[in-house]
Amino acid sequence: MTAAVAQRVRKLVHAMAPDPQAPAEDSQRLIEDMGFDSLRLMELTVVLERSFDLPRYKPEQLVGVRRVGEVISLVTATLAVEDQS
């Protein structure tokens, strides 16, 4: 399931990126490499929450998320916690 989640997250990030250069890779930076600004990052968060039926993220949970791989880690970790509930 993790590989499928990762691929789906990459596709969503790429689809929403203001400046997509190529398919999203884990090492790509959301702001510098893909052109996200603060508003677009908030929109991406909402899309991820709705697409994966996640609880709303708090700003402090998102502070260190700067790369595509970190977005994937955040989503998969949240899904793992939700599965345990």
C-alpha cells in the first residue's frame, strides 16, 4: 500500500505544482523546484486531506515539510496512525 500511496501523492503534487518540470520526485523541493507558494501549499494540503480521507493538519505539523518525499512521509504516517485507531 505504501508504494501506491507514494505514487498517488506524487501525482497529486505534480498536478497541482505551478511550475512542474517533470514528474514529481522525492527529492524535489516544493517551493524552489516546483513553484509552490503559501496559498498553493494550503490548497495542496486540503486536496491531500480529502483525497486520502485524512484529518485536518495543524500548521505545526507542516512546518518541516519542504520536499515531495516529506509530503509522502507525512501522508503515510498519518494513514498508519488512522489504521491503528
